[in-house]
Amino acid sequence: MFFWLVVLLGIEFVFRVALEIREARLFSRKNRFALFRVIPFINDFVPFPENRDQTEISNPFVKFHEEVHEKLHHSMTRLLLKGVFFFLSILGIFYVIGQLRMSLVEVVILFHLALFFLQIPYHYYIWQQEFEADAYAAKKTSITQAKKQFRLLANQEIPYSTFFALLYREHPPAALRLKKVISKFS
């Protein structure tokens, strides 16, 4: 079993390196965090930096966006979803320890791999909440205000492909958010 877990770690490493190379070629830039993201286990503890400009909170679009997060208890549902994923991972670990008699090292590797695979549906779920909050804010302000806000955000953020952002970020790229809002009001 240990052999197959190490093979899966190797596949994850190769996948992350290929993704980093793809991103560097797409956007012609080097990133100092790339090394931390490709090394298994380290990437679990190095969060991807989010650009948050606190001066933007006074902007009406941002205020309505954050208002929807509060009104719909998005932070609570995110924590609940994290808890469910964590609970399922723990149950799985107890199962494999009991049934397959895995060592502690194998369990840690398995937990890491579960985290790797579960983060994609988790980020997808969070992105749906972001799109919902964006649509609400655009409805409360205007599509013009939304376009302006997303262009400002796009200028501040480092460009990423959608797949890369889905793997690493809790917020979708500004260009995708703008596209979703425009399609909702067209």
C-alpha cells in the first residue's frame, strides 16, 4: 500500500509542476510561491495570498457583496462544508487503520491526498457563493458599477487560469466573475 501512496504523491508532484509551468508560460511570469505549491505536504500549509484592499469596503458594490455573504451565512456554510470534509476524512482514516492496518506515515499521506482531491469541489462550491454575491451586488448597484469594480480587481490581482485558480484560490478570477455577472444581466 505504501508503494501506491508514494506513486500517487509522485503523480501529484508532476501534476503541480506541469500546472506551474503552464501558468508561467501562459502569463510570462515567475512566482516565488511556486516552489512551495509543488512540494507535497508543504502546499497544505502555505496559503495562496488573496489581495484584499480594505479601502474598497466603502465601495457600494463591495458593501452589497459582503452583505449577501452575511445575510446568507456563507461563512457558516463554508465552515460546515470544511467540517464535513474533515469528518469524512477522519472516518476514512479510522476505516483504513482498522481494516487495512496502515502505518501512521501511510495515513498522513492518505490524508494529504484526500485534501488534494477535496479542495476542488470545495473551491467550486465557494465560487458559486461568490457568483451569487456578485449578482446580488450588481442588482443592487448597477452593471456599470460591477464592471468598474471587477476591472479594478483584475488590475490588482495576479492573472491566473481558471483551472489554476480552482485548485488554489477561494475566489474566482475577476475576469470570470465579470463574465458571470454580464451573462446574468444580458
